[in-house]
Amino acid sequence: MPEPVLLWTDLLLFVLVGGAIWFGVYASRREHLRAPWRQVVRSRIGISTLTILAFYIIVGLLDSVHFHPRAEDGNGQSGEVVSLLDEILSPLRERQEKTYSAPLATHLFSKENITQPDGSMVRDYPRLAHGGAHLQDPATEHGRDLLLTSLWGLFEGLLLSLAIAALLIWRLARGHGTGFGEMARRVAGGRCEIPWGAFLVTLSILLILIAVAAELSLKYHLLGTDKVGEDVLYQSLKSIRTGLMIGTLTTLVMLPAAILLGIMAGYFRGWADDVIQYLYTTLNSIPGVLLIAAAILMLQIHMSNHADEYATVAERADLRLLFLCLILGVTSWTGLCRLLRGESIKLRELDYVQAAQAFGVGHFQIILRHILPNVIHIVLITVVLDFSGLVLAEAVLSYVNIGVDPTTNSWGNMINSARLEMAREPIVWWSLSAAFLFMFTLVLAANLFSDVVRDAFDPRLRGEKLAAQGEAV
């Protein structure tokens, strides 16, 4: 049986998931938190982007369950550390070519000297070891095979989408006491409280793309291979975990300091406010890139001097990823702290807070019951808005070689390695394009989702919307 391996980032990610589940249960029992999330789910953009983000989250969680596989000879455990995603993507992980190959190609990207059966040498494009290896004559069979494989994947995706849609409509029909046909018309016409039609369309597109990509990837390298012959689609999917870690674990690091210090500065004022303002003003005056570079350099020196403390390459890469999240958290809490300070200054002057102080209620209870619940919307809005910025920050830092470990799959490392590939003639464009596509989709979905969350949780926007509805009535 495989031996489980728990990395530090895995543990923190599971803690974060547990905290999110706890907050979901907590919010479901309080109307002032439940109502904004209902508004998010009832938005077509909100539910569509949430579906896309769920795909990224599922991939990231699968890649966070690590273990030692059994050795190839069947005796004991292998020293390698793999994840559940590696097992699922084992056809992509194990089928490695010699060097570059273009997307869906059957031959290498560069010409080589090939020895003919008669002993003569010919300079041509060699056949790939795995991509299109099932074809007898690629020149005549390649196009037809691509079309048939894509159509089969399209059929599988449509069939699965229809099955999920039928199951959902049947469940909704039972819950509302209506017929299947009537509920299907409601969903298609957008006459449901939750826009299930937008959810089903987004899910169907995702499932079709996944099915087509899965079928093509079993026969070809869908997004090509890199310099060492590794599948680019595999690298792109493995990079999802790194992007999510940077965006979420950094939040886990910076939230406690930002909330605690921001509320303390605004509520207590006086010397506490002066000290906290001095702290975040001083920290903001230090160039963040220089601070990150210095911290990463110190970590590299420490790991080089204590190499025997890290049993595997995965542990070294995981420590650097965790350290990068810590540094980004230390440098990114100041903005939220400043916002919470300003809001706490306003809240401490409200009548019910003044009344609580007059009745002798302790400061801790006032902060916990009156201040913190009224700044939660600022925290949520800031978190979802900062997520996409942190994902992009990882790409920029890895591009200048102060990001994650070079052995870690990340979009930043893919872009960094693509610099030299873009200087080739002809250009090797697919690594950069794949990293851009996956990162763009995640950041765009996160930004659109954050806009919906901001509209739902911002009290001023909710008040304007309710006033507009009242005037319309």
C-alpha cells in the first residue's frame, strides 16, 4: 500500500479548506452573511465563474494528496513523491519524448540525422516515440484520426453533460413539485431563482473540453512537449496547485495580522494606532521585490548548508513554496490593515458601540460582536480581489528567478523557460501559450467572481440597489 506523505503546504491547504467549510456552515446560520452569498449564486456571472474556479480547486486538491508509490519491483516503497493527480495523469507523465514537438504533432520539431535501413544518413524530422505512434502513415491518417478522436471526445462530453442536466432537472422538479418538462423549460428560460441554465452551459463547455482533451492526449501531446520532451499539458495542470497555493496560503498568512492590527489601530487609537501605523508605513517603504529576493537567498543558503535535513527534492521545493507564501503574506497585509483601521475608526463612534462601552462591556467582546462582523465584507472583498494579483505575482517572481523552486511546476517557471524558446527559429510558442491560457482563465474567472462578491457584500452598493428597486416599485 502506498505510504502517505504530508507536506507543509498540503497541511496548510487542508486547514484552509476546513476553515472555508466552517465559515460556510457559520454563514448559513446567519442571515446577514447568507443573503449576500445568495445574491452571488443568483448571478449568472457568479455561478459561471464559480464553476470554473471549482475545476481549478479540484485539480489543486488532487495534486495536494501526496504519497510514496510502490517500487517498480514490488518490494517496498519508491523514494519518489507523487500525488493523486500524477496517478490520474500518468499517461501524460510517463510518455516523454526526446525534445520539442509541436501540439498534436507526430514528428519532432527539429531535424536530426536519421539512419536508413540501407545504412545511409538522411536529415529529417524523426517520428515521436508516443505522439501519433499508433498511425502507420501519418501523412495520410493524421488529419482523419484527429477529427474522429475529437468527435468521439465531443460525443462523450455531450453525453455526460446531458446526463448531469437531466439529473439536476429531475431533482429540481421533485423539489418544486412540477413535471420534468415544465422544470426543463424554466431552466432553459432562466425563470429559476438560481440561474441553473448558466451553470449547465458552463459545466457542459468544461466537460466537453475535458473529454476532447482527454481523448486527444491519450494519442498525442495536445499542447506539445518542452525541451526535455515533457508534456506541456501535464506541466500546465500541475502548475494549478502552485497558483492556488500562492493565492490562498498567502491569504492565510496575512489575514490574522491585518485583521488584528487594523482593528486594534482603529478601535484603541492613541499609542497603539501610532505604533501600528509606523509599522506598516515602514514595511511599505521597503521594496517588496528586494525583500523577497533577500529572503529567498537566505533560504537557499540554509538549505545548501543543511542538505541532509531534506530527504527528497519535493520537500525542498515545498519549503521554498511555503517560504514564498510567508514572505508575500508579510508584504501584503498592510493594505487590508489600513482599510480595517479606517472602518474601525468609524464604527467605534457609532451609538451602539458607545452604549456598550458605557455599560461596561469589555473591549474584547465589543470587537468580537460589533466591530469584526461589520468589517467582514471588507475582508472578503479584499481577499477575492488580491487572489488574482498574487497568482500574477508568482509568475513575475519566477520570471526573475526569485519565485518557486525551478523543480516546481508553475506558470512562472514555464514562462521563464519559454524566454529562450521564443528566440528560436522557428519559434517554440506552445509553452508560453499554454501557461498564458491557464493563468488567464483562472485570473479572469477570479476577477469576475470578485466583482460579484464585491457587489453583494458592499453595504453601500446593496443600499443603492435596494433604493433603486424601491423607486422602480
